[in-house]
Amino acid sequence: MKNTCIALLATISMLVLSSARADTHNEFWPELDGFFKLDDRTRLFLMTAAMRGEDTETIANGARFQSGQVGAHIDYTLRPIAFFGNQREEDWQQDRYLWVRAGFRRLEYFDDWSSGENRALVELYGRNPLSAGFWLTSRASYELRQIDGEYSNRLGIRMGFERPTSVAGHALMLYAHAETSYDSRFETWNRQRYQAGIEFEINQRWRLEPYFVHQDDNRSSVAQVNAFGLTLKYSR
């Protein structure tokens, strides 16, 4: 338990200290996700997201978003978890030790419709119980990307911790994780991302996840990003 708390605090501290740098770009990442159970092992995941930076112009008394993406995925359980506690049917991924996601996403830049990105992705997720209700989480991801007609790939490795609990009868999840990514265009591990957030249950179908991200990328035109994300999730 002691080692788990130290590791979790170290991850959050790294995120907070990194975000204190002055030369960062501030962004807002809203997202809407839909999860639809197909059977005991499979579900459909649909998503749409956008990104708005601090320097994006405002039009008609509203915010102009710089980019948006949509995606469709299939999640499949490789190893179902043994039942324990008051686990709920809608908490699909929290009831699994190991599962895989395969899907496709399209990214568009609203200020330049001639450019865009197609992404075919495969992700492997793992969860392992620790002491005192903590879980060790991991994800390995591979993306085949087509950016303006040119192909490349990106590999990501993510590790973190999460702690499920409840407040006033509503499920609550605290988490923090760190990820590093390899980009074949540069042949280097150029991106590091640190994220912490809370996911809480609104009702049986809806959940809300506010989170904070700090990202370093030594091959991007924006080397450092601070982002506030807000994801609304629907499950059926």
C-alpha cells in the first residue's frame, strides 16, 4: 500500500511540476463517448472529440475549434475478471483484467480542410489488483496513420494507477497515468504525456470525466501542452 501511494503521488507530482513551465500551450479537449454492449465479451465504442487552443479565434460569440475527430471501435474481453464486490453491469472495462480494442478514427483540421489524418489502431489494456483498493493499469497501443497521404505508425506504452470508490451511492474513479510514444517518422520516443482525472457516475447510463493533461513533444511545433479535458460517457 505504501509503495502504491508513493508511486501514485510521484505521477501526479510530475504532472503538476511539468505544467508549471511557462512555455506551454493551453488547450481544451471536449469529448462524447458511447459504449454499447453487444454480448458478454464484446461492446461497440463510438466517439467524437474536438480540440481548442488558447490562441484560437472566437466567432459569433462562440469558440472556434481547431480540429475534431470521430471514431468507431470494437472492444473484446480476452480474460474476464472474477466477480467480487458490488460491480455494476455498465462498468464493462472495470470488470475485466485484460481486453483489446480495434478501431478507426478520422481527424480533421477545421482551418485547413485539405489536410487530415486517418488512424487504424489496436490497443491492449490490462488491470491488476493491488492492495487497499488500488489497481495497476497498463495499455499498449499501435496506430497506423495516414497523414496527408503519407503513412507512418506510432507505438504507445502507458502505465498508471486507479482507485474506484463511491460517493452518495454513485461510483467514482480516481486515476493517474503516464505514457510515452514512439513515432516512426522521427524514429524516436518523442512524446510523453501525464494525465490525472476523476470519472464519476451521474446515473446508470451517464458518466462524466474531467481530467488534466501535460504533454511534452520534442518533434512537434508545439513542444509543451497543458490541456483540460471533459468527457461525457454514455453506456447501454
